[in-house]
Amino acid sequence: MDFLIPAATENQITRANADRIRARFILEGANGPTTLEADAVLERRGIVVVPDILANAGGVTVSYFEWVQNRTGLYWTEAEVYGRLQSVLEQAFQDVHQMAVQHRVSLRTAAYMVGLQRVEEVYRLRGIYA
């Protein structure tokens, strides 16, 4: 399997170069490395793109863990943080993958769908002004 990991800057994969990519999988390490037009080309070619919103979730998740620890006065070991992180990321990928398969959409579209579904659920449970 060949992977491409654009991990530096945005808009690196464009309509102009998407047809030349030979990797079967792209893991977006940078924020927004793929343009909308390139995304369509990659999808048409059957290249699996793990979107930045999913691939970059680790740093944001650990920042949240730090916030929780500081708010509660509880401090987790490094092993506990990694264990929690692994659990969160695995579940996130499973949720996105399941949505993609169920609705026959890309992982990027599925990630947006999962996100919107979660927002809708919070609004439903808490009310829009909670």
C-alpha cells in the first residue's frame, strides 16, 4: 500500500496535480492540504483520503484532556492519556467509517455528517440555548 501524507501547508493537492498522485491512501496531516476540486478528482479515482478533521484530532483531543484535568484537579499518567486518546480516536474513526459505508460517501463527507449529527443530538438533548 502506498500512502501520501501531506503534512506541511494547505492547498498542496490541487486539481492541477491530483491526477498525478499514485498513492492509494492520503492521510492529511496538515490542515486543509487538499482543495475541493482535488478532492473530487481523488474520489473519482478511488483514492481514500483520511481528512484532516479526523487525522489531526489527536492534538485537539489531548488539549481537551489537559483542560479537563486542570478543571477537576485530577492528573492522569502518560499511559492513561495515551489509553484515553487511543479509545477516542478509534471510536471517531469507526463512527466516520461506518457513516461513509452506510451512505456511500467519502470519509471527509462522513466526518462532516458525524459532526453535524453530534451537534443535532446536543441541541435535541440540551436545547439550543443550553
